Amino acid sequence: MQIKAANQEKPRMFLVKHDAKLNIPEKFIKESVEVLKDYFDENWLNQSENHPLQLLWKRNDPLAINEIYTLGNSIKAVENIDEQWVRKKVDNYKKKIEMGAVFEIIAAAALEKRENQKIILPPQKNPGCDLTIDYIDGSKINVSCKQHKKSHHYKLFEEKSENIKNKFIFIGKALGELLGVTQLFATIYSYYHPIPKDWEILEDNFPTILLYAYDNGISTNTHTFKLGNWVIIISDFSKFQMELSDSFFSYNIVIDAPFHKNEIQNFFSHLSDGCHNLEKHGVLQDENNINIIFVSIGYNYSIDECALWARKYLDDNINKPIAGIYFIKPILNRDLETRKNGIIYSTKFIKNKNFDYWNSEGTKNIRIELPVAQGFIDGDGKLVHLYENNGEFSSEPAKNQKVYFFQEGKHFLECTKNKQNYGSFGPKNRKCCVKRTDKGIEIHYLNTNLDHEFLIL
């Protein structure tokens, strides 16, 4: 636990940072760190070139440590197969020539740790296939690895949402200083994908809407406004407000909007690239050889929704040299019993008749094993909305999974002898515990990365 003075005003305030518990022994973390120093060079890791791994290296939160351990552990597993292949992938990744290279290393490690199968790493200049799974009966699966992260349209949505959030916090704090407002909850959604003009309308009118809601009794009512394509709901935290500190501004804001018309097409193009490479470079299918695409998706996409898109892609491309699409989605998880942070993996395998023909005896399957995994779940990697019910915050799957989604909150709760609330209760949501002492006010918080966004997995 680390304590430092936040400022010198009266009453004095102190930030108290609590390190989160991990389900990885310290010895194994140090081993992975040494592996990365060897392969990437410690001087390069400490540079500030905005490279994903350099950004990760500078953090010490549970998400970053889990990712660093996963990569280091994966390199150790794969270097025994072909160390030069690993070093070439690392070199290309460092130079940003091949940003998916570390995912290929992690995928190879995940598929390597199984009985009756082994991983074959292809020559460097083999654009059709990233790796091959060899089975004991002589059959093979050729694997093309892809990462489907945030699209340009998703990043633009988040950028605009960030601007709205900043206005929300600025006005909320001003209301707190002038009028004693200490909590605000805003939910904003659009009926259609917002164009630049829609965002301008929202930004220009949002301050007025917040002031109007306050003037009409924000402390006792929920106010709903229709503004062009937007619906805006402003409220307080209802019964939950009894636990909130009146010394700090607590807030929560949720913004969502339907996908851009090209979002699903961008996803299909990712699959088409993998399939096209397999087809173009002669990786054909027969009764002993099949091809699959191994796809990692970001937390901001629903794995079940992606599975529906993949099913359509396979049905529409039945004559293409592809037998299935395997999805994997890492999710930061906190075990409620041990209170330790780790990763669970949501997975989904979508196959067609080519896979069934290859596996006619039903004895073969695709199984993965990854370090620090607290478990694997089939599907279920949905977007969730935070909501309040009778003073308790919970989450539930969003009704519409085809949306861009932004959520952020910070809740300052009064500490009591029997209840100390601090931690993270979802992406970009943090609970802080306000404790009053003779020396001043302590603000307790958990050392976590609020985004829950993986940089290399």
C-alpha cells in the first residue's frame, strides 16, 4: 500500500493506492520479464515510442502483468520448437512490420500444449499459413491468425464520446462547487449511427440539458430528452446515493450508438484476407488437410455476435478453402473467492461441412491452453451495461450487441468500519473509498487499469 499527499489544502487529502492480488506466483512473473528483456532488449522496452509493448512495460497493474506473463510464457513454450522463428517474429513486431506477430507466438503456444498433436512453424516467407497443427494420425490443420481490434469508426466514436464525457465532468464539478451537486448519472444513445453533425448538436446542447435537468429537480427525478437522433437520460444515483461521499463528485456516463454501415463488412474483409491468403498460396483442403482462421477479438466486440457473422461468412463461401473460424476473447476477471485477478477466455468455434468431413470419426478437435487462464467459457463474451437497482450496481448484457459502446464512472463511497469499497466494477469504472481520519481525508483506490483493453492479446 502506497500513501502520498494529494495537495496541501484543508482538510488535507491523501491518495492511498492498494495493489491488486494476482493469481501468478512472483517467481513466474520475474521469469517472463527476463524472457522479454532477452528477446526485445531492455533498452528498447524502456523507450517511449508509443509501441504497444513499451506502453505495457511501463505499467504495473494486473492487466499489464497478465499480458506480460502470457507473452513471456508463450515465447518460452515456442522457442523450443524454433527459436529463430520466434526471434524473427519479435524483430518484425518491434519494427511494426508485423503487428500481429506476437499473437502468432501466443497462438502457437496455446495450440502446442496438447497430447496427440504438435505445432509446425512454417518458413518465414509463407504468407498463406501462420502455423500448422500436426495430428498423430497424419492429418493437419493449417492456421491463419488474425486480430480483430477496434475499427477506425469505433475509435472515432470513442474520441467523440470522450469529449462529451469531459464536458459532463466539467459541468458536474461546477454544479458541485456552486450548487452542492455531488452525483450525476447520464445515459446517451442514438437511434442511428451518428454523423459529424449529430455529434456537433450533442456537444453544443449537452451543457444546457444538464442545467435544465438540475433546475427541474435532478435529485428526485429522472429526466429524458430527445435531441435529434439522440436520447439523453439524466438522473442521480437513487438509493445508492446514501453511500456516496458528499465531499467529491461521483459520476457515471454511458453512450452507445449503432455500428457504422461498414463495420460488419470490415469484419468480413478480415476473414477474407485470411481465406484469400490460404487460397492464393496453395493451401488446399482434402480429407487429411483443412484450414481454419484463428481470430482474437477485442473486449469491445461481442463474441456471440461475431460468431453469427462468421456463420454467414462460411455459408456464403462454402467453396472457399476454409473449414472453420475459431474465436478467442480475453477478459480480465477477478475471482470473488480469492480476490485475485486473472484472465478468462471466451471462445467459440464455427465450422462447416469441410471440418466434419475431415473429422468424420469424431476423434479430433481443436483445444487450446493458455497461461494464467482462470477458465474458458463457450461464447458469452457480450457487451454489458452497468445499471443501478435498489442501491446496488450490477451489469447485464446489452440488448443490442451491434453497437459502439462507451462507459466511464468514478464513485466515491464513504468508508465504514465494516465496509471499505474500492476497486473496479467494469471497464473504465472505479470505486474509491473515502476515509476520514484525524490527519485528513484518505482516498483509497485499487491499482487497476480502467480500460480493460488488452494491448497484445
